[in-house]
Amino acid sequence: MTEEKSTYYAVFEYYINDKKKILNRKLHFKNVRVDDGSSGIIMEKWILDPSILPTQLVGHLTSGEVLSFRANIEFKDIEICYPHGELEKIK
């Protein structure tokens, strides 16, 4: 049985400044919301470790930028949506 995924939005704040892991820095977000028609914040602070993602983020996030992602309720099996996720292939 596969868990249902929802679409979420989070506002990017900053990267953890670790020069040894430039491509795998933890990302700090605020105001995580679920795209279900409600306007409430479900999580005020969220730290994403890119090492748990199946693919790397595409591009560099800037402070205040909104990231869209799909995930199950436990925030496992996260899929980053375009433009920072894997581009869909045109058939």
C-alpha cells in the first residue's frame, strides 16, 4: 500500500553554512503550508537535509523564495516540484 502524497509550499530562509558540503547543505524553511484550500501554517520551521531526496535540487534557492514539493504526511519520500525538481520529459 502506497501512502498518498500532498503538495506543500515552504518559504526558503537560508542554507547552513558548511563549506565542506556545499552541494549538500541543510536548507531552512519557514511557514510550511499544505495545498488543500486551507490557509493555515502547518509547520513554522522546517529543516530539509537534501541527502534524503531521490534527486538533487536544481538551481540555487534565494531567501524568500517559495519551494513547492510533494510528500506523504510524515514528510518522507519528498519530491521537489518544478522549477527546482527534476524536469518532466516531453514525450
